[in-house]
Amino acid sequence: MIRIATAGFQHESNTFSSVPASLDKFRRSGILEGDAIRNEYATSQTTLAGFFAAAAEDPEVELTPLVFTRLTPMGAITHEAIGHIMDRVVAAIRDQGPWDAVLLPQHGAAVSETWPDADGELVRRVRETVGPGVPIGLALDMHANVSRQMVENADVTTVYQTNPHIDAFEQALLCARLVLRMVRGEIRPRTALRTPPLLVNILCQGTSDAPMSDLLRIADQQRRRPGVLSVSVVEGYPYADVAEMGMSFIAVTDDDMALADDVAGTLAEAAWAMRAALNTGGTPIDAALMRARAAPAGPVVLFDVGDNVGGGSPGDSTLILHAARRLGIAGLLQALGDPAAVRACAEAGVGGRIALAMGGKTDDRHGAPFAISGAVTALSDGRYEETGPTHGGFRFFNDGPSAAVRTDDGYTLVLTTHGGGSASLQQFRTLGIEPRDAKIIVAKGVHSPRPAMEPIARELIWVATPGVTTADLSTFTYRRRRVPLYPLEPAAECQAAEDAARGKEAGGRQHQRRI
């Protein structure tokens, strides 16, 4: 029997957010152990589901889920939280071993008060725990800020290659299959990492849109070369102020370091040639609203870029609502996080009247509270299930207690206890709202709402709103990032020779099967 462990955590840490990722928040989200992990994720399309599926292909493989937790993107992980989580993961791997391999379902953009490269620190500690001979597979989000510490301590690293992230399952499946091939002695992975001095604007990260789609076609060509096991284009996460922030490229080959380096280098050079096209802006708020009003039919979906819940924003920006009221534009449907407003709606009850100021309460980046009066049309516990495609492959959602409100001036609002991201239309439908009937929908995201919104939208508009996830990166004060970094330093140059990774000869370690 081949014994495989899986354990880890997922968090995308926005270091410009004022809301810390505390241990209490992780506990409320759920720090799961054993079969609870399998029950939550095995039937989804997530990274963990891909690991479970790979193990199920071979009756001689036993995959044991140990500890896993994830939390909605927000600020850095507190010292207390990362210490608790890291210790539990490492202790479980140590105490329940020995293992033939370990699979880590990480994100790659976790930042803690203790370790700026929290994902890399976990991989390092797992390597230290299991020793040099046990294969480690690492599956990452496409927004990872990949560090050498990650790839040097993992034998196989795979990354989502879609944004919205609808291939988490497939990339994890590939990761696990490659690790199992390594366990059986069929391959000896070699990994190369390239990290050109390049950021890609969040608005240019959609993988079905040029120029990112062009870059992925080049990656697909490289993937077909004999001896190549995996190729990853990694978009990076520009809201985590860390040294590794930016694009990266990973190539894994079977015992061919020169090939791995050539593949990763080819992609880095291609991206650098596209650098200007990978950095464009969005539509101003007023222009977006006027365009939506002029559309002959809806829904027209406005993506609130500066309040991207999937990127670590609070989900309570009121900037588009204030502009719509000023312009006399009604008919908006929007979800927004405000636990106090939800409690007021619950007290009023369905059919009850409310008058309150909602949203704009987390900080001064996302607008002032928005005054409303109207009727509560529905209440719910905020839990819903999505069986169709979702960003990240998640199936079960929990917005916390939620309320639907119809305002006297024509806005339909879904008020949630947690951030008001809209990755599933069930968020609205469970409250009796059919989003297809709306003229304008405001979605707090950039790419994560697309699987839900694109099938019903007549038009999609990305709005250049301020906030902790704004597309205008010049508004942030970075302290840890690399310098120079394009486009923040437009004169930056890509020194291919200096950037070339020496690679990690993962398969060069003596791998001993546990008997």
C-alpha cells in the first residue's frame, strides 16, 4: 500500500487590507481534520478533490487527509493564526507517518506577520519533517507569488492555468499523478523557475482574453515537447507586498534540467515582450454606469475592481451605488457585506420596513455609508450550493446570515454578514431574486464572478474603482517588493541570464520507498 498524506492551508493575503486573518476567523471558517475534509471537498472541483480522485485511480494508494483550513482573502495572517495552523499541519504529518509522499493544497500568496512567504515556510518545514527521500507535490493558485523556497522543497509544482480558476481539480490531479509516478520510480522530476521583473494588471489576467490567452497558447506548445511533465504560467498577486510579487513561470521535466530551463525561459521572454499589453486599465465609474443605462437590454454586469472580494477587499464598497444615485440610475442589483445591516433586517422581518446606512464601514478606501429606506423581501442563513462551474471549483458557500432589500428608489440589495462576493447566482436565487431580470448587476470581483455572470450577461464592464484591490497599483506604497518591477518602473529590463533559475534537481535526491 502506498501511503500519501495531504494537509495544508489556503489564504490569499492582501497586505493593504486593514482586516487581519486571525485564528478566530480561521476557526469560524473551519479547521478540518480527517474525514471532515473528505466530506467537504471530495465532491467539489477543488484542489483537494483532484488529490482524492488521483488516489482513487489506484486501489494500492491510500490518501489520508490530515488537517486543512482556508479563509476568504483579507489581510495578513496573524502570528497566532499561522503558528497554530503551521504547527498542526506539521505535527499531523510527523505523528501519523511514515509516508510515501505528501500532497500540499496551497494557494501560494499567503503572507503572515511571522513569515512573508508563509506557503514556502510550510513546504520547507514539511520537507524538514519527512526528509529528502519523500516526494512532495505542491498545487498552487494562478495568483501565487512563487518563491524559490516553494519549488526547491517540492518535487512537483503545478498551478491553475485558468482565470477564473476552473481547472483546480485538473491541475491537482496532474500533480498527484506525477508524484505517484515518482513514488513508483517512473520519473525523476527536474524543476526550473523564472521570475522576470514583471507585474500583470489584474484586468489583464483573464485567460480567455488576449494577451493572456496568447501566452497560454505558447505554454501549451511548450507542454507538448518530449520530456516535459508540466508547464505553469503564474500570474502572481500584486496586492501582497513581498519580494516574490510578480509573474513567474515553472517547468517540470523528466530528468532534463536544460529542457526545464529552456521552457521556463521561453515563456518568460514571451511575457516580457507582451508587458505593455499585460498592463491596461478599466472604465471610469460614471462612464461604466452611463454605458450600462444605455444598453438596450440587461443584465449588464459591472465588475467592482477596487472591491474585489476574491482579492482581499471587504466587500462593502458603496462607490458605484453613490455614483448611480447621483446620475439617477436605478435598477441595480448588488450584494454587499454589512453584518449590522443584516441584523437590522432580521429584526424588521420579512415585509418589514428599514431605514439605515449600509456599507462603507471597513475603512476609508471604499466610500461612505449608503443611506437606504425600503422593505425586507427575504432572509436566509447565507448558505447555498453551486453544482456548476465556479472559481476555484468550490461547491458549498456560506455568506453568513443574509437579507434581501428592495429600496424605495429602485435598488435590489443582498446584504451579507461576510463579504459580498458573487461567485454563484445561487447567492441571489436563494433569496428569491432572479439575476437575469436585473438591468445592471454589480459584482464585487474581477474574474471570480465570471463563471456565474458570463452565461447571463449581455455585456461585461470592468470598472476602475478605488480600493484595496484597485487596478491602479501606483496608489500603493510597497516596502518589500523587488525593484525594478514593470510597470511600476517603466524602464525595467529583463536580464534573462541573471533571471535564469538554477533549477531544483528534485529527482536527484535518493528516493527510498517506505516498505
